[in-house]
Amino acid sequence: MAAIADTRPAENNSNTAHRSVVLGKFADHCSVLTACLQAMRREELLCDVILVVEGKTIPAHRVVLAACSDYFLSVFTSEAEGTEEQRQDTTIHEVANVNFDAVHKIVAMMYSGELALSPETIEDLLRAAQILQVAKATDFCVQYLQTQVDRETCLQFLSIADKFELPDLDRRHILQHVHENFSEVSKTEDFINLDSETVQEILSSDRLVVSTEKEVFEAGRRWLAHDEERYEHAEAVLGRVRFSFMSQEDLLQAVCENVLTANPGVMAVVQDVVESRLHHSNGDSISHLAETPRGAPVRKLVILGEGHEDIPRVYQTCRYYEQKWDDWLDLSSMPPGTVTRHAVAMVSHALYVLSDLKDRHELYRYDLGVKGWRKLAGPEHRRTGYALSAWREHLFLIAGKCAVTTAVEEYVPTDNEWKSITAFPTEVYDHAAMAGPDNQLYVTGGAVTQPAGIFDSGPAKSASKRWVYSCPGPGEPWEREANMNAPRARHVMQVLGDGMYVFGGASKGNGDVERFDVTSRQWSVVTKQRVLAGLSPHGAVAMDYRIYVALKGEGDSKGVVYEFDPETERWDTHCRLPWDVRGVGLCVLDVPQWLLKRKITIT
């Protein structure tokens, strides 16, 4: 349809003889033009170039090809500047290293603006688009790879992405489909046809969604067994398997595989894990302890209840908080036996629980990969009112009420052994310990027993302290730091950013939240919102730049988790606990998705 645009200026009486130009516009001009060009190509009218691909011909118009393809623009421009023979009316141009159907579709796209793509044709089309330098066709292919990837095509599309330089393609998006569907795609021909580097990349990912680590081992074994020449890659491929997360039965079966017996390096790793479990030494190599469980883990707030024969079984569980349902869901039972008044610490993605029994401590480690607890060596000194802290991949048990009240013991996971190190400078109990943002170990507050005076009757009294100590390295001397503003005992301490925060305590006057700056080495009061005034928190942990503290609730026996935001300097109720706070331990755990519960609603 044609339209007339009136561009005349306002009338001017002094010059009415001149008329302005009237501009006619055809709104559908482009579509009419392309339709005419398509019809002319079908009828081979005025076609001035014939493309020859794989012995077949494609007639076209040079001006259309040159407008859409930098390759043809360069070729035809060179011909126009050449000899008379090169400038003949119709030229025959042979295109090599491309598929006829792909070139035919791309030429048709130049006339219509449409390109039909499918998993069967995408690679040939992409190769032709890049050789002919047709940017729009390449864009279509990239969009197709990005939007049409699924379980059936993800490995094929990953191989295509690696063959071609496609800066606009988000390769991670394709890999995500591989990770999420690994159990199925690892059994396909496409997986067997991958190169060694890609297989290693996939098997290395934390985000593989598998029910057991055995699936990862089997995928690597199948890929290697496809061709004996691949055995030279066995150590590199199977070295990506996290054998410490395989069950003992699966490990013993793996030891019998030819692919392992032929590779001493991998066999040594497997035997190390097997022998560790068989001899109950539970000492793992540094690399094993540093491994994370598979399955795109999700950070969850975890509560550990108290396990004791006098306590209902509901308390004897380890649960994680699912915020979207406002509910605590079972993750595991507590360690076997009696676990009371426990301390909790995290080392290299592993959860440690130290129990406090009548005559001894027992140490357990929970491994997400095998969904079970392992009993480890216990410390030498039994104590109460102690502080347990993870620091530099080790555990440190500091002071408390015991035979040697200043004793400090260090637990080395790789050796499954405790050893005594430099004692704490003074007797103290009910203190807090934490690794700081500067990688030093800090101890804050606590209580000391004051002997009764001459005229006092009754037992000795305890006095809370404001003192702070730091230790620059295991076994090195402790150093005094600036005192806190208020004395605290049975309080908690957590690290956020470059500061350390202390909360609560049994003594009076400590409702403020205080922060220690590791640069200035000074304390400051962060907020006077007195949620924890005079209270002893039963567990605390930092997550997502918030601090979560478990406290006894008001009006009933169940506890409450409070959330502290350092930006707003305010406390808010985060959630209710499923039981009271007696014996509660809090931690943050990266839980694999396959371990998370799926809540089913019946309507």
C-alpha cells in the first residue's frame, strides 16, 4: 500500500508560487521486493551467478549474495575489478568444503529471511554459514543451539560448540543440561564419541546430578573400554572420580576392573580409600577431604538435635531448613550411640560432631557422599565448657574445665590423630573460638573461677571476662588483643566479611552486638537492639551475609532461629525450630540436590 507524506511548510504569502516536495512511501516495499527476487530466482530470471556445490548448481543474483555474505562480497568485488572475461554476465563459482543442502538453505534464507534448522542439519548449516561468512545464518544457528538444547541434544550441541568459535553462545547453558541429565546421557553414543578433554571436564564437575558416585566411575570406565587406545587417558579420566564418596562395596568391585589394574596411579587412590575404611583409620588424603559431593549442591541451614536414651527420638536427627515450605526436613539420624551437648564444626565440606559424654569425648564425621557417620579418634582430655573451632583444615579444642584447664588439642583429619600444642595462656571456660577473616584463630571472653573470700560462704563464683586472644599459627604463642566492651561467657562468635561479631552471653550488660575489625584491631558496638541480652545462644552460623542464632522461644518449649543483618543492624525471626534448643547445633551444609526431599501435596 502506498502512502503520501505531506512535507509542505506553512503557507507564506510572500512566496506562494513554490511547492514543496511530496514524499511517497510504500509500507510493504521490502516484502514486495524480496518476494519478487524470490520469484526471479525460482524462474532463474536475470541470475548472474551459478554456485556449484558437490557437483550440483544453485542459480542466484550476485547483488543478493554480496549483500548477505562477506565472502561473496569479496569474491564479486575482485571479479568486478578483473579482466573482461572475469566480468562476464553469468559466472560459475564453485564452493568447496560445504554441504549442498546447507548452502541451498542459506541462499534461500538470503532471499526469504527464514532458515529451517534441525538437530540433523545444524552442524552442516553452521559450517557453511561460517565459511560463506553469512552473519545472520550464524546468529540463527547460535540461537537454535541456545534455545533447543535438551537431554537428547545436549552432548551433540556441546560437541558442535567446541568445534566452532561461537563467542555469543553460552556454553555453560549446554553443560548445565549435560550435568542435570548425566545418568541418561552418559550411556549414549554421543558420550562415547566425546574427546578425552571433554570427558574429563564433565566428570570433574560438582554439578553432576547422580544418585551415587559409582555412576561417574561407570561412565568413565565405559568411555575407556570403547577403544583400548584410550587406556593411555585412564589415569586422567578416572582421576576425576571422587572415590571417597563411593560405598565400600562399589570400591571393592572397582578394584577388580581391568581398567584399574592396568593403571597403578588410579589403583593407588582407590586402595588408599579402601584400606582406610577397612582398618577404621578414617584418615583421608587432603584431596579426598577437599572434594565436594556431586549434584549442584544447595546451601542449607542445618540443625543437629541431641541424641540420648532419655530424649525422644524426634530430637535425635539432623535436619535442614527448607524456606519455601517453612519446614525442617530430615537429612540424617545423629551418630550412633550417645551424643549429648555436642559441638559442631565444618572442615572441607565435612561436618564434624564432638560429643560430650560423662567420661570421654567422641568425634564423628558426616560424609554427604556416602550418607553416613564415621567414628573418629577422640581427644585425650575430657572437658566441659570448651571451645571447638575449625581452622586451616584442622580442628582445635581449646581450654575448658578439665584436668589440664589450659590444654589445647589439634585434630589432623589426614592422620585421624589428636596432638597437644601450645597451651592457652590462662584458665578459661564457656568462651568462644573462631577462625578470623585474617586466618588467625581468635578466642573471646569466657569465665574463670574466683576462689571464695575469707568471709564468703558457699561455692566459688565465676566471673565473665572481656579479654580477647589471637593465635597467628598452630603451635605459636597466643597474643592479647583489645578487650570487648562487655564481659561475655557462653556467648557466640561469627565471621562476616572482614569483621568478627559477638552475641549474647550469660552475664548482664551484654545485649549489644559487638564487631571486631581485624584491620584496626578495635571493637565497636554495632547495635543496641537487645534481643540476646543476658541469653546464651545454643548455636550460631553465618550464611549469605547473615548470622543465624538459635535461642529458646517464649511461651512454649520450642526454640527460635533469629537472623541478624549487619547492613540494617537489626534482628528478625527467621524460623521456628522443631524442638527446644537443648543440645542444638547449627551449621551450613552444601546439600546435593539428590539428597533434598520432594514435598508432595495431596489435593
